[in-house]
Amino acid sequence: MALLSKKDSRLILDPLADNNPITIQVLGICSALAITAQLKASIVMALSVMVVLAVGNVVISLLRNVIPGKIRIIAQLIIVAALVIIVDQVLKAFAYELSKQLSVFIGLIITNCIIMGRFEAFALANKPWRSFLDGIGNAAGYGLILIIVGFFRELLGSGTLLGFKVLGDPIAKTGLYALGYENNGFMLLSPMALIVIGIIIWVQRSRNKELIEEN
Amino acid sequence: MGLKQNLHKLKEKYKGTKMAPAFNALHTFLYTPNETTHSGSHVRSADDLKRTMNTVIMALIPCLIFGIFNAGYQHYAAIDNTLRLDPLGNFFTWDNFILGAWTVLPLVIVSYGVGLGVEFIFAIIKKHEVEEGYLVTGMLVPLIVPIDIPLWMLAVAVIFGVIIGKEVFGGTGMNILNPALTIRAFLFFAYPTWMSGDKVWVHGAQAMAGQPDAISGETILGTLAANTHPAYSLWDMFWGFIPGSVGETSTFLIIIGGLFLIFTKIGSWRIMLSAVVGALVMGLIFNGVVDQGWIEDGSKFYGLMSEPFWHHLIIGSAAFAIVYMATDPVTASQTNKGKWIYGFLIGFMGIMIRVFNPAYPEGFMLSILLLNVFAPTIDHYVIQGNIKKRMKRIKVKTA
């Protein structure tokens, strides 16, 4: 990548694989379980977190020399809260149905561990540009898992992808349904999201043995 | 040259290759291996894992045979109600057997074929020996599913159950949850329309739904949950001439199997006994609530709560679950005191879930899975308690 130095590009690429916020650091699990029943919701959630995390990281990084150490958590919370409210309002204005579907979970981005984690661990000690890249990278790593989980849950649970009936019509019995196939209701329940994430963790660690934790 | 020699030759030929575990398993499954351990001291006992598993399977065979006849009987009796007047006379007939075998045996074959397939693949990938763990699970699974479950669903569930329920934890002996119940729970949550309701328990009911000669095959629990009285006599329920999952209807044969397991010391009598007591206690509590008039007969819980407490043991899967599922030595508590607690809670919560969840009156699957998760915790506290007691004894002596 000519655009980014090698060090900078690692900021984006690391969280996608070997330092993934969900599968390696095991942060942000709650929302990954709650809203991944539909691929569309996963994508919107991933984008929302990306906006909040990237902008928040830049803001925190700019203010890093101004914020007194003792009250930094409160300062961080205010910044996240402001950003989340903006995202929430934008969704309500332009994608009302979707925002109803995501309901409280957009608001709960505030409590997403990944965001506070990146503020604390990275933005407070790095310059804005690097913080921005770190935000994008971590949100992308988070979003990638969300989209993978959402893909499988929607495909196997509802037989659709982004609302399109890719496997045929379950009521008119076309496509796969004509052969007796049925949607897997378990996929729509949150426990299955946990199992899917577990399988991703399993596959990832068996491909890269260095990631396996010592007991 | 006998089969044994041939198998041995094959095993030697593939030794060290990828396929070695597969041939090794085939060889040891059919014959006693001719190698012995070379070092260390060993207890010589015929009671290995394979024999344990085979004993359980032997205890299950009567249930399977009964299930085969019952599948046919329920189908014909649903079409011609007069058959029910003389259940015993109309039960052991060739018609029943042929239809039953035609519907039940595919379940057995799919269960074993898919499950052992997954085990073999895992053994080859992970380069360990094929484990015997699936032998019992493979027999339990067909006995606890509705007769008309589509075979591909069963296959999907078996793959899920073996991989997520067992292999991810490290294979046989390491699993936390009972694999057979994991498979059933997966089926129940994934395909609820095939696992509950009044159309799945009798062969052909689903296909004939909506037609003038539609079959209704409500289970006893379903009927009671709907606050109506079941059409079957208590003796029918005890002998098992009722609709239900394939192999779990006959309380009589399950008791025989249970006694066999206790006699051979394969199944834990502590768990069975305490589970029965737990179920009876919960049933008595519910009966008491009804007697006190704390619940009105219009309530949706009334039907199940007012059922005499000991009936709960002969309806639904209670007996089957207590005898064959709760006693799984891997997932149950290991300590004797722990077994009492574990069994009691299974019975207690099984009846509680059965009564309070009208959408799904069969609670034993869930209560056993729940207690499977808690079994190590129970053991931990039992052991800690024991250590504390002994420490106290030491202190008293030294003081």
C-alpha cells in the first residue's frame, strides 16, 4: 500500500485477523449476539460502530493532552454518547424501519467495550491520523465478524440475504423448499450467534496455532 | 483366512497412514485387539468402555423393538379407532412391524451413519483413535425423536450434536452436555413444527393433515396441557400403547431396562432413584397447590398440575430420560452425594418445566441439559465440603 506506511496499514489489517476485537479480544460480544439475525442489521450496526469509533478516536486523540487523567472516562463517555446520539438520529431520520429493528442496540454502542477499549488503549496515546486508522481497523474487524455471523444466520434461519429470497419461497414452496428444505429456527435465536462466533474462533485458532491461549 | 486376520492385515497395511484410525476402529470394534500393554501395572477387567456401551445398547433394544411395533400400531389405530379396544391383541402384528420397521429403521441408520461418519472424520483429522462414544448416542437418538422427522433434519442435528456437543470439548468423555439431548434440543429449537404439536407423533399424520380422514396424534402431555382429559387408560400409558417419541412410550420396558442397568452396575441407581423422588416431590407440590385451591381450574396450568403426582412418571419422556439420559456417566455428577443432588434436581425441574411451559410440556430434556452444565459445580462443592469436614477432624485431633 503506497497510501499508508507499513506501520499504518498494520493498524487496519491487524484487527481484521490476528487481533480481531471479537474473536481474539472477545469484546463487543453482546451486540454481535443480539442484532445479527439479519444481514442488513449487521451491516448497519457495523457501519454505525465504524463511524462512532473512527470519529471518536480522532476527537479523543485531539483532546488527549487536554483531558485530565482523573476524569478521562467521563470525558470519553460524553464524546461517545454525543456521537451515538447523532448516529441514532440519522438512522431514525433516514432508515426508520431499520432503526426500530436495531432498537436499543444503537444506543448501547455507548457501552460497547471495543469503543472505550480503543479510546483508552490507543487514542489517548496516539496522533489523530493513526487513531483514525485504528478506529477504522477495529470497527472493520468487528463488522467483519458481524457480517459473517449475520450472513449465516439470515441465510440458514430465514432463507434470505438482505431480504432477497435466495433459497426460494418457503410458503409457495419453490427453490430448495420444494425439496423439503426448511428454515432453521434455531439460527434466529441468540444462542446460535454465540455458537457461530465460537466456530469462527475455532477455525481461526486452528489455522493459526499461535493464537491459542495457554491455560 | 478369517475376517479377523484380514482386518488385522488391513490395519497393518495402513499403519502410520492417514486412514489408520479408521481401520483400527473397525478392527477393535469387531474383535479384541491382539496387542497388550507392555509396561506399568494394570487392572485386568472385561469392563471396558466398549462393553459399557454395549450393555446400554442391550438395555435399549426392547424399547427399540417396542417402538417399531408402536409406530405401526399408532398409525393403524389412528385410522381405525376400534383397534384401541384391544391394544395387546392388535399390537404385535406383522403389519405393525413392517410399517414400524419401514419408518424407524431409517432413523437408526441415519443416526449411526452420520454420527459415526463425523467421528471417523474427526479421528482422521485429529489423528486419534475413533472413540466408542457415539455407540449409545446413536441408539438413543432415534428413540427420542418423533417418528416422521425428515431424515435430513436428523442428519443435520446429528452433525451439530456430535461436533458442537462433543468434539469441540475434546471428544468422548470430555463433553459437558449429553450429545443425544443436544441433538434433540437442536431439532426442537431449529424445527419446532416437526418436534411438537399433535401432527408429528403418529406416522402419516402430517401428510394427511387437512384431509377428511386426518389423523390426530396428540400426546398425553399435549392433551393435559390443553386442559382436556387424555383418551388413554393408565395401563395403556404404562405399557406404552400411546403416541410419543419412538422409543420412550413404554414405561414398563424402560423399568426393565433400568433394572438391567442397575443390575449390571452400568447405570447409577442413585441418580435414577433421586430423580424419581424429585419428580414425585414436585408433583406433590403441584397437587398441593391445586388442593389448596390456589389455582383455578380455568388456568392453563390446571390440567398438568392436577394430574396425580405419580402419573407424571409414566407419561411423557420422564421415565426414559431418568433411566437412560440422566445416568450418562460422562455428563452426570461423579461424586455419590453429588449424584443424589443432581438426580433430585433433574426430576424436580423436569416436572416444573413440563407444567409451566405449556408450549413445550416435555421438560426433561431441558432439565437434564441444565443439570449437565451444573454437574461439575455440584461435584466441586461436594468435594470441598468433604475436604472441610476432614480438615476439621484433623484440627480436633491435633488441638
